[in-house]
Amino acid sequence: MSLPDSPNPTDAELEVLKCFWRDGDLSAREVHDRIAARLDWTPSTTRTVLERMRAKTLVSRRDVHGVAVYSQTRPKVEVLGGLMRRFSALLDMDGSLPAAAFTGSQLLDDADLAALEAMLTAAPARTEADDGRG
């Protein structure tokens, strides 16, 4: 079951999503501990980004023993496939980038690459914007 389209994640939001893709559900502190040094963020910046991501439906939040725990809401392949399609469209490509181009990724295993390839070769869903109504 796929969630409704949400806006594409920013570069910073992708860095946060990579934490979830690697480690699963995380508290704001756990996310912060993983990215603070690399992004030079304060704990309040991490919480603000997580809440913006929640507003964009990129993550959800639940309380576990009084601690807010965040989870990704869209599968990794769906997020990356959407970005790849957008990039292909930006370059006016006839078709999409092959998923095999990402074989060396530490984030994608063979099953992810196969799912990504299937997603990229499937006909994209038409939207109201594509029909000139949006």
C-alpha cells in the first residue's frame, strides 16, 4: 500500500532518512547523534527538521515510554525512485536512469535495486498536473 505523494525530501531530509534506512525507528536524540557532527546541527535543529518531515508525511512519530520515536513513512525505493524520475525528467531523458547505476550504493541491496528497476521501468502514474488540470 502506497501513501499519497508527499513533497520530495530536501538534501538535509535525505540525510535524516538515510539514518532510518540504515537503523530503523529512532528517537530525535538518536538521529541527532548520527548526523550532528556531519551537518553541524544543534538538537533543536534536528527536532525542527524531524517535525517538518512529519508535516510533509516523510516520517511519523509515536511515543514509546515517554520518548518520541520517529519512523519513515515511505519505502526507501519509493523515495529514491521518485528522485531518480525527477532527475531524469530534468535532463529530458528518453526513459529513466537504470537502477544498475547505483550498484555500489551502501544503502541499496540487490532486492532494493530490483524493486527500483521495476519501479523505474513501470509507466509513471499520471497526475492532475500532467493533465494540465493542476
